[in-house]
Amino acid sequence: MDQVIIGVDIGGTNTVIGMFDDDLSLIKKTSVPSKELSIKNPEQFIQSLALEINRFAAHQTIISVGVAVPGKVDGGLGIVELATNLSWENVELAKGLSDILQVPVRIEHDVRSYTIGEAMKGAGVGYDNIVCLTIGTGMAVGTIVNGQLIAGSDFLAGELGHDTVPGISNECACGKIGCLETVVSAPGISRLAAEKVSSNKGTLLRLVEGKITALDVYEASEKGDAAAKEIFDYVGNTLAQKLATVVYLLNPEVIIIGGGVAAAGDFLLNPIRKTLEVECPFYIADLNIKIGQLGDSAGLIGVAHLAKESIKL
Amino acid sequence: MDQVIIGVDIGGTNTVIGMFDDDLSLIKKTSVPSKELSIKNPEQFIQSLALEINRFAAHQTIISVGVAVPGKVDGGLGIVELATNLSWENVELAKGLSDILQVPVRIEHDVRSYTIGEAMKGAGVGYDNIVCLTIGTGMAVGTIVNGQLIAGSDFLAGELGHDTVPGISNECACGKIGCLETVVSAPGISRLAAEKVSSNKGTLLRLVEGKITALDVYEASEKGDAAAKEIFDYVGNTLAQKLATVVYLLNPEVIIIGGGVAAAGDFLLNPIRKTLEVECPFYIADLNIKIGQLGDSAGLIGVAHLAKESIKL
């Protein structure tokens, strides 16, 4: 039987399981509604996930497993300290899965997993100092400095989405006012687009059943809609004002934009670059700003990498 | 003869030389006007500094030397790539000194040296994730993550003093408008104080020969002067808005405030803490904010530490 590494990316809605060969090439992946795995009950979830993994890899020999988790993760101890969206607290995920599957299990924060993925196989290959953003439902940052992933003293590094932007008054899900991710996120872009629809008569942007998505804004931008492009200009500029501080502090070689909103490509990259040219004139010449290359497989690839490392330990 | 380690802290005005025993206790130090060492001519400076060091340690055996430099330093190669204030470019400082003194020489950026000093012997002892600010003529940051000093991909990490603050329109010496250090620095505090003198009739602050210093503002604060305290409140709050981003990004255990302006103590610490309590509610409980403990010896102690390390290599 072939030896494979399994990567798992737990999400509130779907949990994705990927199978990798020893070179960390993705062989296949599957997505399971997290509800079906009893996501809100960690003990049951671990049982269900193990079953699902064994079914998925029925004809292979699993040699190790990596799991990306949307929460506060102590990767060394293998414990999910807190995952608010999943209602988990102090879940011994690595040990629980390892006991059933009888292979080494590594776990890591989802954005940090994503960052490792892009660093090992994507837009970060060849760089030692990487800032990797995921912009989707929320926004966060993974940071690699001197080749080393930064978790912070209490596993809370990278929550830049909750840093306050002066002058912004939107309420955030976290309870604060004006968090960066109230603008720099898919819901933020939707809200800005809905505002444009009512204020701008000439725009191609339209509400469909009261809604408009970040993808709609991208498609309107592609068609040359000025109002749609203004939204990405505003989002990119707002983000870049914060990234400027990151650049001054860490002097990274590359900033990678990932997550669903990264599909906006140059509509988002151009205003980011333009603002950083003004804000960071001493850094910009040697600073690469790129869209991530692995899409939503980045997290899986990242944890698969960690899982592969764990075999050598 | 006693074996000693020499630390040197090069400044545009004065160059300080310190002598340390093997436990990195400071035995004595001396300050020499940098002009007398021909600071603007790096070849002559190296010769003069070596002479000065040999004179300073005439009755001891020097086993290694560390030098803190106000510029862009490649510590690994021992080269000062650029020190604008000294008019130096690509100076092989470590090799030059080592050739004359015949001992290992390590060099490092002055703020990073300061940070190592506070980490090894000062306010950072016992912490692995440290953000250390020096606030004096300018403002910069040294960062230690997982026990590792961050230099950045091009030795430009930590120049937070040149990050733009929204709404501030002061011109900075770097050519940009609104840099953080136009407010958060000794000259910034002097300027704010001069403005208070002309706008606030009740204040104890007074111009003496057209000037007022950060120290004057501190002394007026000590006497309970509201206008003086308002200056530190404004400076602390402005600084903390940027530090919030640093906290979200790196989740440090401790923020150390060093440099001459740190003498303001609680007048500066209190507004910083107050603003971070609002901006970083999820981090503040486990975040220590302290004044540095080593004063202007921190840089010397830091490079002495590097020098001691170099012997083991």
C-alpha cells in the first residue's frame, strides 16, 4: 500500500481532508460539512474525523496527519486552547486523533498553516522573511521571520484584522469598533458595495435579493466599472496603511495576499503597492507583493508539511 | 592581567567605550567626542578607536570587542552598509578593528544592541518575545521573537519612527511628512512644548533662550503641570496607536521603553498602557509594559554580550 500524509483543514462550515504523497504533492481532497462531523462536540468530532480519514485513505497507509484549526492553537502541545467559532476550549486534538489513528498528529492555527503552505510550495518559496495575509470572512496574518513561524507569546500573533483603523466606525463581530477586517474582508467589501449601489447611479453593481458579494465587485471591476474599482482601491489602501507598519517593523522580503478575496488579483494588489510606495519609500524597491499561489489548498499543504516533519522527530 | 570584553557605542556626537568582566558586569566606561576620533573618515576612525581602546584597557587583556553602530549593519559580515549620519558606506568595521586589535570583533545596529542589552541584563530578562523602543533624538524598535533578534531581510527592521501617523503633518528629517518620530522623540516633545508655551497661559513650561527640552516637560509634569502632562499623554497615545499594530502582529510578552525620553517614566507609560487597554483588549492582561533598566549602558552591554558570544564561535 502507498504511504500517504493526510492534511485536514477544519472550518466552521466545511472540513477539508487532503491526501499527499511523500513529496507533498496533493493526490486528492474531499470536503465534508463540519456539521456532519459533530463539529460543536469536540470528542465526537475527533471520532468522526478519524473515521472519515480512515475511509478517505482506505487503500493507503497513513504515516502522519496534520490539522489546521481556526483558533488559538498550542502546536507544540497539540492543544486547541480556544476556538470561539467551534465552541472548543482546551481540546487535546493531536493526542485524541493520534490515539485513534495510531500515527503522529501535528496541529496548527489555520492562517499559520496557510502561511507554511505558501512558504513551502507557493508564493513564498525562496524567501526567509514572509508576511502572508488571508482575507476572507475575516482577515489575519501569518509571519515567518528568519525562516521561523511566529506564533507569539500566547499563540495570538497575527490577529491584525482586529487592529483599529482611525476614522472607521463599523462595529466588528469581536465587539470593537473600526477593526481592519470590517473593511478588509469579503463581508466588508459586500457592505461597501451595497453602499455604492445606493449612492452611485452609474455603477454596474446590483443587489441580487438584497445582496452583493466580493465576487460581484470583482466581476464589475473586470468590466471596467469605476465604482467597483474604487472599492478595491479603498480596501487596498486601508490595508496598506497597516502593512506599512508591518514593513517598518519587520522588513519582510515578500507580502503574500491569500484567502478568497485574493481572487481580486491586481485590483487589490495595485492600490496596496501604490500606497506602500508612498508610505515605505526606503523599502519598496526590495519588497515583493504577490497573490498567493495555492488558493484554498494552502492550509492543507501547510499542515501536511508539518505532518511530514513530525515523522522525522 | 585580567581578561576583559570591550563594548563600544558609536554616536554622532560621542563614542562610549565600556569595559566588562566575563560576567558582563561593567567595570568602567569612558566617553570620547566622536569628532576627536575622526568619525567622518572611517579608516582614520578605526585607527583612532583601536588606539583609544588599547589606551583604555592598557592593563588588561582584551579577549573580544563588540561595537554598536547607528546605521544599517550586516552583523554577520561585520560590515556597516550605510550610516547616513556618519557619512559611512560599506565600511568593513569588524575586520578593520579586528586586524589591529587581534581579537574577534562583532558589530550590530545600535538599537538592536540596546535591545540585546535589555534582554540579557535589563527589563527583558526572562522573556523570549520582546519589543524594545529607544526614544531619543529619533525613535526605533528592536524586536526579539522566540529568543531571536530580528534584523529584517535587508537589515532595515525596526525603523518604526518613520512610519506615518494619520493626521500629523510635521516634516521629518527623512523627507517624509508625519513620521511617528516627529512626535515620539525628544525634539518632538520640545516642539510640542514650545507650542504649549505660546497657546497655554497657565502652564509652568517656559522657553529659556528660545528653547525648551523634554527634560523641562518632565520636570513640569513632576510639579503637577497639566499642560506638561498633556504632552506626554499625547505622545504616549500616539505611540500606543502604532504599538497596537505591533501587539496584534507579534503578541509580545513585554514592551520596553528605552532611550533618553524613557526618563519620563509613568508620565509616558500610563497613557501608553491606557491606549493599549482600549486598542488590544485581548492581549493587555498578559502584556508587560516597562521602562528600560540599563539607561544609556544598554547598547554597550548588548554588544559586550555579542562580543562574549563571538569567543565561543
